[in-house]
Amino acid sequence: MNQEEKITMEFSDGAKNFELSEQSEEISISLASIEFYNDAYQPNNLSQNHWHYSIQFNLITKGTLRATIEGEEILIYKGQGILINSNILHRLAQEGGQCCTTVSIQIPPHYICPKMETDIYQKYIVPIVNNPSAKYILLKEDGTWRSSVLLKMNKAIECKLQKDTAYELQIKAFVLDAWVDIIKNIPVNGDTLLDRLHLTQQSSRVKAMLSFIEENYSEKITLSRIADAADISICECNRCFRNVLHLTPIEYLIQYRIIAGCRLLSTTNLSIAQVAGAAGFTEMSYFYKIFKKYTGYTPKKYRNTFHNLHG
């Protein structure tokens, strides 16, 4: 996406054209910061599972977004949005063979309330961000409270783009107002306590194993080493990956290595053999075969196509 590409967004008062720099900008309020981004998801670009402390909002401005949230797939269409909770494993990609663009906002819980020890934080933040049943909220104009949240988040983006007097305070006002809607409508006790604790434990184990893979993917990795990263058995390792990501550990490792290969092909001048080795593949023939399976391109064609698109 060009740095100054125009984005059309639908608000309740009609379509408006805005320019939002692709570079992130932080707005510092109350010892925390909120960040705005332009994101573009291209066909055949692999994305990896990740998580972060901030609550994430995505407004779809073009195409269709496919969100995979702890193994569950959700499609979000143009004009709709999604809120992904703090520390939830997720992966975002385009759907349908066309580029998908979004405006995203990263909202740290401390932006809503800066002091964890206060009653407000414990009463209105903790029950949502620590609720395994509230992994995400799909936002669309359906006449429910979700419509209200979507409108208020859109208005926050509008304030950021127009930058009128005291726009930082206006942004925070809209975010807080949206949070009130969420508090009023998200059930805190949806699952049994046992179910919630079990899911949280498996998610924590998977995060530990994903961190191990991220740090060691270029080396020889066995299933036993992955399981050891979470101090669990191989059987439990497989079960955690299946329940949380709907993948086997080895399938995830291969996907991560392919993503690393894509990054090296597009950002370095390493030979294809060097890329394969750096991404953790020991056999060139297998690297070619599995790379084409996941991306639709040979490594050489992927590199050439990327350079042609990006100059």
C-alpha cells in the first residue's frame, strides 16, 4: 500500500475520503498510547499466528478479511469490523483472491484505565480482557449494540484523520463509550470455570511453544523439543495445538518456516539455497515442493514477482 493511499470509509453520514499515513502514529494519553495503522493483506501472502497485549480493532475498507482466532475462522466484509481481545492468538489474511485493506487500532488496556490497582480497572477491564469467552467481537450494522461499537470506533478513526481541536480527547471519548457498550453486553460467566481454566492453560502452553518455534525455527526442531518448551508430553503438545490452532505442531512449524522463507526472499539477496537453510529446511527439493504448495509459487518466481510489484 502506498504511504499516502486514500481510503474510503462508510460512516452513518455517508462516504468520506480520508488519507491515513501507512506509518503508525501514537497518541499518548494517560500514560498509555493508542496506535493507528493501515494494513494490506495480499493474495498468497502467508501470515503467522501471534498475540499482543493490546486489544486490536480492524475496520475493513476493501475486500474480505479472514481472521483465524485460536483455530476459529471468521470472515469480515467491507464496512464491518472486528475487535480481538488482549493476548489472544490470531492470524489475519485476505479471502477470495483479492487484496484486503483495513484500518487497525491497537488499544492497550492501560489506555482505557492507566492504573491496574484501581477499582475501575479491576471492575471494568479485568473481567473482559481475562475472559476466555470474549476472544473477539464481530462488529457489523445489525441494529444491535455491536452496531453502536462499530460506529464509535469508526468515529475514533474519523477524529484521528481530521485532527480537529482536542482530537486526542475525542478519540478517547469514543473508545471509552464503545467500551461501556462492551461491558454492558459481554457475558462474563459464559463457560463453566473448569472449561475456562482448561482453555486458558492450553492457550498459555501453545504461546510458550510458539515462542520456542519463533526463536529456533532455523535449527533442527523435533516434536519432543516443542513439547519440552511448555514442559508437557508430546501427546499433550499435539492436543493443545489441535484444540487451540487446529494444526499439528509440525504443520505450524512448516508454515512458520515458509513465512520466514518469504521474508528472506523479499528482503535479502541470499541465494535460494541459503534462504532454505536459514528458514530451517535441509533439503532443497522439499523446500521447493512445500513452498509452492503453500504460496502457489516457486521460490524464484515468488522473489521475482515481489520485486516486480515493489520495484
